Amino acid sequence: MLRRELDRYSPGGKLPSSRALVDRFRVSPVTVSRALAQLAAEGLVVTRPGAGAFRARPRPSAAPAGDTSWQEVALSADGAADLVPRSVDASGVLVSLAAPPSGVVEFNGGYLHPSLQPERAMAAALARAGRRPGAWGRPPMEGLPELREWFARGIGGAITAAEVLITAGGQSALATALRALAPPGTPVLVESPTYPGMLAIARAAGLRPVPVPVDADGVRPALLADAFRATGARVFVCQPLFQNPTGAVLAPERRGEVLRIARAAGAFVVEDDFVRRLVHEDAGPLPAPLAADDPDGVVVHVCSLTKATSPSFRVSALAARGPVLERLRAIQIVDTFFVPRPLQEAALELVGSPAWPRHLRAVSAELKARRDAMTSALRLNLPEMSLAHVPSGGYHLWPRLPEGTGGTGGTPQAFGSGGEAALTSAALRAGVAITPGRPYFSAEPPAAHVRLSFAAVANVGEIAEGVRRLRTACQEVWGG
């Protein structure tokens, strides 16, 4: 009935409120909510949390639909590669998850300090979600339609709600993607350096990570093409925006080149868009996700709410086009069934509340202030550390240690006595926890680095104290 009445409203026109629709059609609020969600998934209605439902504007006649038929070959080309022994090692992940001892400045954290988390807004959202009709029932396997629609709008391009799956955090989404795309024993291309948690996923699945170097403009396309040719890989995992750990943003001229190279290789690009909502106040307009510029289903997109909220707010999304979507869906169902409905309902309540944009603005300003404080403190107190790039998003810096402190060709003695391992231990004795750079490389690192997070500390004063303690540790290791 509601579908037939849409012609009464002009494109962009607001539909009656849910209460008015309940009265007009004499149905329950749940029925109205489901009907609106179905129309939204079909692209006939646009729902805006807090504002209502609107008739969708006709989409402009766009470029011809992309061709995803190539995926049938890529998804079935398991090959006869020798199996790689599985290696389940969580140490690289635990570095940013384990809480340091009391009194230690936490420069190794991977999440926002509690003072930066929207705890009050999350609590209110969870309370409201628990009172929604049906909130404790089984959700759709793919996720709530309204939440899928919200994530699809954030990705942009031609991605629709029907091409989005709700998952339990970015780590789970990455694991699902790699299981879907790469058979055990095969190579997977990764940025170098890259996120240790992704390397752990790959090795646990029996995959062989092959590094492709990153510079200040992101992954280097020529080396990416070389790696595809040399290995026959069918998957490349990357973080085009504020890459972890370098903070690099993939340059505009490289975006299309990366997609073209992967498409020519018959390969997928797994795009881990993990900190788009942790942009700094001075960043300017952000580039769209790679998935927004991909009509052919090359990109499998991963994004999450966790980094911008709380480590326990594990709601994320996988977006893909073509037959690969069904494989992703099947693996997710086998592994986890579905994300708990109360958490999905709470996510909808949170992102639709006035508190959400206020929280993002506050975090954006605070992260810039913390980044500037840490950058200034390092350059003043530790000029020996080379800080080639200061990112405008994310939550960490990636300084290079002085020459001779470990890296290419370093012996175990040199690496332990003057490099990352020795500095990490000395820093902990001085009362500051840092992250060594070695776990971020899937092969031999070209130089020694450390990663320093400024999001997990209480304030800029603690940053200054942490750098002072780090200076003490450097003097112990390097002398002087």
C-alpha cells in the first residue's frame, strides 16, 4: 500500500511520520518500520535518522553497469599452490590491546581514551535500543536494513544497502574477506609496513603475505603490478586513508591506477577504511573510498564504528558487488550467525542522534591538538627521531630511529642492543609503553621505527610527560 502511495510525493518530498502511517493504514509501528526499510533497500525511499523518510530522487542516468563476471574466474582459481603452514600468533595485536601497568603512559594504545569516547551517548543509545519493539529478536542475517543503508551512504558511489553486510568489528570483517577471497596456501599482497592484525589473520588462514612498499603517497603502483606478476596473487589488502602505521593517504593519481592494476590481474582489493571518522580538524575534504569509484566489483570495502567510539562497540560493515557478496555472506553466517540485534539497534540510535556529529567534531579537534603536541615534543626533545610525515587523520605517529639502531642487515646483537627491542624495554622501565616497528613488516624492515599513539592518553600534558620519559629511555639505549 505504501509503495503505491509514493507517487503522491515529489522526489525529495517528506513522507508522513511513522505515527501518521500507523494511524492511516491501521498497522503496528513494527510493520511500518519494516515497510520503510524495504523501500529504502530498493532505493525508493531515503531514511534519515532523526529527520524522517523521504521519497528518493531519481538517480541520474549514469555510466553503464560494471561487469563483475570476471569474479567467477578469480573466485574459482584456487590453483595448485603448496600449502603454507598456518601460524596463529596474536602478539602483534596484543601490543595495542594489552593495558600497560598502572602509572605507565600509554603510547601503544589503539583506541580512544575513555575521556574521548562518547560514553554517555552510547549508554543512552543502548537504553533506547533496548526499548525498541523486537530489539531482542533475531536480526536479518545481513544486518538491519536501516544500518546497512547508513553504511552504504557513507561509502558513496553506487554502493547500495543490498551490497552491505553488518559485521562484528573490523578485525572480523577482514578475516571474513581473506577467507572468502584467498584459498589457503596462496599469496596475498599487503602494504609494507602494514597493520599487524591483518598479517596475523593472513598467517592464521595459511596465507603468505607478500609486501608491497608504501611511500608518502601510499602504495607504489609499479611495485604493486610487479608483485601481482611475480606471485599470481588474487588479493591486495590496503588502507588508502591514513594508513597504519605511516599515516599516508593514497595520492589521487594512484587511486585509479591501483584499481586498474588489480582488475588486469583478475584480483580483488580489500580496502580497510578504518579511521575515516578520526580525521583531524585541519584535514580538509577527504577522498572518497576506493569502493565509490569501482563499478566492476574489484573492491571489497571494510569500515567500522569501533575506532570512533569504543573498543567494545564492535559494529562494522563489509561492502562488495557481484557474486563475491554471497560468499562473504555465507562465511559470516557460518562463523558468527549475525551481529547481536541490540548492538545494531544501538548503533542506529547513536549515529542518528544529535550527539554523534558533536562527538566527531570534538574528537577531530582533540586529535589535532594531541598530534601537534606530540609532534612538537618529539622535535624538541628527540630530534634524533626522523618524523618524515605528520598525518591529518588517525591516532599515531611513525618516527624512524637513528641509523645504526637496527634495520636492514642488522645482526641480532645490533638489533637487540640499540634498536627497537632495546628501546621498547627501556621505555617501559622509564614508564612509557611504545610499539616497536618490526611487527608491521611482513619481511625484513628497511629501517627501525616505533609507533607512538596519542589517542589513548588522558591529555596533552600526559603526552609531554610520555615524551620526557621516552627521552630518558633513548639516553639509556643510545648513550649521551
